[in-house]
Amino acid sequence: MIDMEIKIYVLTKGEDLPDMCTAEKLIKKGLAIRITRLKEIPPCSIVLNPFAESYVKYSDRVYIEKCGVTAVDVSWRKGVGMLKSIKRGVQRVLPLLIATNPVNYGKPFKLSTAEAIAATLYIVNFRGLALEVLDSFRWGEQFIVLNRDKLEEYAKALTDEEMELAQIKLFNIDRNSLGNKKLIELLHKMILHHKE
């Protein structure tokens, strides 16, 4: 168990098989704190929500230092409505990263809870804690190896626009094909498609 100066919360309904759930493993190892109700989310915690309107950025470090980071570990079939309606905490979406967990290796948008938490911590420069979270999994180090260039670029972004430009560059996205849509809106649609 680490010194929990930075709090990691997991809002979980226990819908996944405990042996397959990265959130449960983090809780069991003392790396994360279980919460079961929305009202338990600390008011200034960064809440990882794929439907948020703003990206995780380095400036979110101040919120994480004060109130921690909260991951929401719910079934996509049952939890989309809840994710869209969360108001508590400071809602943030992660930029595009590639999963290395065994179930979704190599796929975008399908990060495990542990990967999402570690990515957030890395972007806000709590890298030691990010690595400690990933050390709990045999595939954890590979997440950093596969995504290091992306994480380093994302950690430099100061605004949502800079984060979008970083993703366009890293993933060779044709900016003209986006039209007037923000990249985040396109990613929301892609997330829904990939999670179904």
C-alpha cells in the first residue's frame, strides 16, 4: 500500500467479475478507495467521464492534489445514462490512448479503469503514482511503453484546443474532415460506437 497523499477513488457498483476487474484489484491492494454513491465523490475531485466536455490537462493537478481523482467503474450497457448525468466533481475526458489490457489490447477508447487512472496521473505529472498503479498488472508497463509519446504530448497541452491539436497530430487525423465539429464531439460518437 502506498502513502495515500493523492486519493484515488473508484465509484463501483461491483458489476464486473472481481478477478477480471482492474478497479477491484486497485481497491484490494489499497491503491484506491471504494465509493458506491455519486454523493460520495469529493466536490473538487477530477471525475473521469468519457462524456465530459473538457480534457484532463496538467492544470487539473491542483484539483487532484486537493480532492483526488475519481474513476467510474460501471457496465457500459447499464451505466451510459449515469455517466451522462454525473454533475458532482470536475468532469474530464481522457484524450485518445491505446489500451494494453489483455481484453482490449491495441484498441482505442477501451482503457481499463487502472489504465485511465494511470493516464490521468501521468498527464498531471504524478508519474511515480501512475507507474505504481500500473505495476499491479503484468501488462501495466506496456501501457506506458505504447502510449509514452502521446502521454508526453498531452502533458504539455494547456487548453482543450491544444489537446485536440495534439491528438490530430499524433493520430494523423485529417483536420478538414472534422468540419465545424470539435474533436471531442467526434470522440464521443466513436466512444459510444466502440463500447457497444
